[in-house]
Amino acid sequence: MRTDRIALAAVAAGLASVAFAPTWANAQMDRMRAMMRARAGGGDDKAKTKGIQPYDKVITEDAKTTKGLFTAHRIKDKVFYEIPTSELGKDLLWVTQIEETQAGFSYAGMPVGDRVVRWELRDEKVLLRDVKYTIRADTDDPISMAVRETSLPPIIKSFDVKAWGKDKAPVIDVTDLFTSDIPEFSAKRQMQAQGVDKARSFVDNIKAFPTNIETKVFLTYRLTEQRPQFGPGAPAPRRFPGQTRRDPTQGAVTVMLHHSMVKLPDNPMHPRKFDSRVGFFNVAFQDYADDSEDQIKQVRYITRWRLEKKDPTADVSEPVKPIVFYVAPETPERWKEAIRKGIEQWQPAFEAAGFKNAIIGKLAPTPREDPDFDCEDARISCIRWLPSNIQNAFGPHVSDPRTGEILEADVRIYHNVIQLARNWYFVQASPSDPDSQQLPLADDLMQRLVSFVVAHEVGHSLGFPHNMKASSSYTVAQLRNPEWTAKNGTAPSIMDYARFNYVAQPGDGAALLPKVGPYDYFAVEWGYSQFSPRANEKKSLDKIAKRQVDNPMYRFGNPDPGEDSSRQTEDLTGQTVLATELGLKNLDRVFGYLVDATTKPDKDYALLQNVYNAAIGQMAREVIHTANVVGGVTFDNLYFGDADRRFFEVDAQRQRAAVDLLNDNVFHIRPSAINDDILLRLEASGVADRVKQLQTRVLNTLINDRRIKRMSETAQRLGDSAYTPAEFVDDLRTSVFSELEDYPVNVDLFRRGAQRAFVERMESFIRVDKVESDLPALARAALESVLSSINDATDKQMDEATAAHLHDLAARIDQTLKGVAPAPQKPKQRNPFAGR
């Protein structure tokens, strides 16, 4: 408040200092004042309403009043706030969500934004301010003054006091706050629209509760014109995933926005400082009060729910206030119980951390049971179901920026995630589950798959990000072991993208689904345990974290597939090459029964096409896992004193094995993936393109500057024990062009695609202007070797397609090496068809 007075006084003094300025300056100041009033919502003097009126002249007998945090009055199309003086200057959380909209623009339950606001009375105006917590200084040191003076909350809007209520409570008209396009609360970006048409916008409903106010508003946004900006060929307007094509005759879209304004806790939760060894979302700020390290300190608090034991002396106690998620009313009946079970999969992990019944799933009450229940209420957390063909789900949360306390979370599940879960299970796990080798899957299995999806997304809403590291601790033998997988699941963390057990083989009897696993128990214990007041919390937390040193299951790592082969999405083990070998065997089995599993008399082939695409996608994921082993490292995020190093090179022999697997299964395409029994039902052509796309993707993953730089640095450090970039590129070249050593030379359709892909990739690095690694030199050497091999094979017997293909490659390579853009129409090599 002190800072505000100084700043506003300075503005007033500045305006007074030009009181005797020339006439033109006075005119300029008048225009500036008018502009400032307009921006603050006041308009010019002529448009201003009359001054402060008696209370009953403003809040008339026609008012419909609801009392709570504020008193809200509705008079026809006007909405007034009567703000108790006790709530002025208090921090409130403002959450805006989309409650209803039109298909193709957004979805019910989607977030618009959240921020901390503060209402302040200044003379005869009330200011709505946007409060930030990005810098802090909780200290008696003078630095706190500098921080305050650098943290002036922006004024979102200014309101004239219309009347004074009881105990001098200001009464203000807030209609424009809701029916105008205020940037801080606007859904314009989500709707891909322009400004609001106020003539078609109005407040629908407002309710006040003891700690919050809920307001529903119909806003009509004008749509942007969908014409090309730069003539024919310009890109089409961007649409959100799953968004339907927009009606070109539609000029506006109406959306119901739900605004929740919630009082932040008067007694802020005790924060827990972030530790990079354990995965938690966090809120961050710069702490100017702590200069112990002679630098600005970045402080991060983990985001977590406030769990406090009813009986602090008990090892296990129910919490004072449990975490409750409601299954939203719009959820299909078929999935409601599965969703509730998915929520409560986390109960055992919290019980191990000292809290019984810490997280509870409930079905939303009916309007008759609770007419005030509303999933958009920021005090209520729900699992929302969105009618969309998007195959996804997500679990955001809203937290107190002061402490990281999670105040509310709404998991959103798109309807078509059930197709995604079905396809995952079928292509990954059905070889080990004979009952799932026919679609549709059994209903009890689909229930378990939906529970799995929900448990993962609820984990995000509990504060946990993805953990792709821990799964690398499991071995192939463990994943094939029934006892191990029954106890530990198929991955240490349900927050991994470790879907289903594609490593297990038929007859193993291993579990096939992940569950809340050992790492999740560890993370819940670290983040949510309540320590005795006598305990040293920092030491207690550090003791828990140090279990990672001896047990890799407890390690955390964000996804980093390009560098760290132990942090890949969709994989299950650190034994990547062996896992891919077993996974590809399972895909052979899937391709073998795919037609029978997906077709029925008098039905089309849509399901076969859908699941075949999913199986090809699974094949691509597994071979990309293997590609990332080459030149890869593993990163163990342990602190100083716990390990001598954090980065470890992948063993050279494992890298060579990875290249061998790719040669055998990608550059020589696996026959089961191009099964005529499948493809001749789906397409007349295109299989060669599909195969080359996979081969190109793998080559692009393998051959890039970053990978070659890592391999070069490793070779410099390790010498002969390293897998060198030169050896790697030569191994690739030899495998891709192995037919040139044969007699006769016959290169089939799919191998011709692989060879073209290799040459194209190498050519792309020779043409670069700036050399950043050894790759251009290696690429040139590789192409020279390919050209020499082609020339050596010229006199060998070969079929016509092979001869034309090698002739074309030789011409392209020759021109590339000479620095000429490829021009196949003017070949310099001997034409194999000459004289025919």
C-alpha cells in the first residue's frame, strides 16, 4: 500500500507541475487524462454517471442478492459487488474456465487462465489489481523496500463507487468486467476470435459463497475472417487438435465462461522446497533476501495438496481435509466406476506416507442432492469428460503462488482416449493375453484401461510430472516375471509413458499393465510426509532422496530421448535392444491375427486400417528407442558426494548391437509389417512410401550433428574403446548397401528406398554452409565409398530396376560431390539401358 501511495502521488504531482504549461500542452494533458479514464473504465467526463448515490437508489428493491465472500446484486442486466472492508486488500485466486461452447472451437471444462487479484479502495474508486509473486524479499533488510517498489501490481480495471453499504462497504458496478474483452480474463485465444460483441453478451448467473463467488457469463466473440492473407497458397488458419472445420458463414461464436473468485488461505501452507532429484511441479520466484551465495537465489516450492493429520502423533492418520475428486455428471455411465477406481489407485501410496483415505473418488451429486454443486467451482476438483475425437487426456491443477499449495484440479479426458487405450493394449499386450486377440476388448479390461489413464492424469493433479527415468531400472527378465510384475507393475512409475508390457512373451504369465509403482510411493513419501515439529525437515527429506543412490527405481528424469537413452517415452527397460527384439516378435504375432481380430462380415475395413496404423506406430517407437542407444548417454541426477559423475556413455558393444538390429528390421524391412493379407485390403499402393518414411525417420534420428558431436567427444576421451563416428557411419553404409557385394546384384523395392534415404541424408550435410561437427566430412567419405561400390558393381549382372536405381544414385552422388545440385535428367554415368 505504501508503494501505491508514493507512485500515485508522484503521478498527481507530475500532472500538477504542468498546470501553467502553454495551451497546446493543456490540450495534450486533457486528451491524456481522457485516455487514462477510458482505459480505467471511466470514459470521458460527459459520459460519467452521477456521483455516489444513497444505497437504496443503487441497490433497489428489484435487486436479486446473494451473500458470501462479497455480496453480489443482480438488477436486470447489471451486476454489482458490495465488498466488505475486511476483504479489501486480500489476495484472491481468480480462475476462468470454459463451461459451454460450440463444437469445433473448444471444449467444456477447458481452462482459460488463473491469477491472483486484489480489490483496493482508493478514495471513491475501487481498483482491481493483478498480483505477482515473481520476486520476493521477506526480510527487515532495506532490499525489501526495493522489491516492494519493483512489484507494483498492475491495475486491471478501475470502478467508480456507486454507493456505500454497511460499514462503508463500497458498491461498484462490475458488469463491464464480465461482458467486455478484458485481456486478463479473455478466452479470445482459445476461441481464435476477435473482440467481444457486448450487444450479444450478458451475465447469466452469479452465486456468492462464504469463500468464493461463481459467475457465469455468455460472451459472443466476433470471428476472424478466414481468407488467405498473402494470396493463393497461404497456409490455412491454425486449428486446435481435433477441431472441426469452421462454418464459413458463421461470423461469431458464443461461449459460456465461468469465473471463480476464491479467497486464498488466510493461513498459508508451509511450503516444501523443490529438489531436482524428485519429480514435482513447482512455483518459482527470485529471493532477494537470501544473498548467502553472492547471487540472486532462485527459490522453487513444489506444488502439493495440504494434507495434515487429524492425529499428528499417529504413524497413520486420516487427514483433516482429504483430497476429493468428483466424477463429473457428464461422464458416460459406463466409465464412472472405472474413473473412481483410477482416482483411488493412489490411496496405498499415501497410506505408506502416513495418510489413510487421503484421496477419495466420488460421483458428483445430482442437482436434487446438491443444487449448488458445480464442477467449474474453483473449490471443487472434478474428472471432466469432453466430447472430442482427440485421443488424449490431461491433468492440470491450480496452486497458491505463495506456497505451492494445490487448491483445485480438474482432470480432462477426451472421449476418444478409449480408442487410444484400446489400440495401445492390443498392439502391445494382446500376444500375452489370448482373450484380447479379438476386438472389441472385454468390458472389464476396458474398465481397467480407463482406470490406468485416470490414475496417470490424477498423478499430474497431485503435483507429479512425467518420469521417464525410473523405467530404465527394470530388466527384461523382471518384465517377464509374473511375481515381479504382480508386485511392482510393469514400470516403477505410473507417471512414465510406459504403457503396456510389450516385452513379455506368450506363456510368461507376467502382468501387462502398469500401476502406481515403487517410485510413486517414494515421491508421495518425499512430498507429502508430515514430519514431527522436532524433526529437521530438510535432513529428513534428504535421507529419503538418498535412497536413489542404491536403488535406481527411485530415480527421476524428464524425457530426453535425443541424448539420454534411459529417459525415453514409451519404453520399458534399460535393456533397449533386447526389449525391441522381443517387442518386434510380438508385433509379428499381432500382424498375423490382425485381420481376424478387426473384421466381420458386412463390415468395412475401417477398424483394420486404424489398428494396423497403431501397430506400425508401435514398430516405429520401438526401433527409434534402439536408434537412440547409438551415441547415447545415461544421466543419473545424483548430488555431489553421492556419485563421482552423472553422465555415462552407452557401452560400444550395445551401440553396435543397436545398429545391427536396425539393419535387420528397418533397412531390411520386417516382412510381417508388409503382409499382403493386410495391405491388399487397405490400399492399392503406398506401402513403399510407408516403408521409406520409417527408414528415413530412423536415419534422421541416427545421423545428426548433436549425436556425432557426442560420439566424437567420447572417442576423444576413450580412444579405441569407443564406438567412433567413422565406424558408425561406415557400419550404416555397409549394411544399407550390402547387396553391392553380391552376385548378381538385385536391390528390391524397399531396399532401394533405404539406399535413397541414406544418400539423401548424407547429401543434406555436404551442402551445409557452416560446419558444426565431423558430420560433413563423414558424409562426404560415405558417399565417395558408395559411389566407388556402385562403379565396382557396374559390370555385375543385375535386374533392370536395380541398374536404373544405381545409375541414378551414382549421378546424384557425383554431382553432389562436385558441388552441383542433382540433375538426374542429365546423367554423367553410363546408362545401363543404352543400346537396347
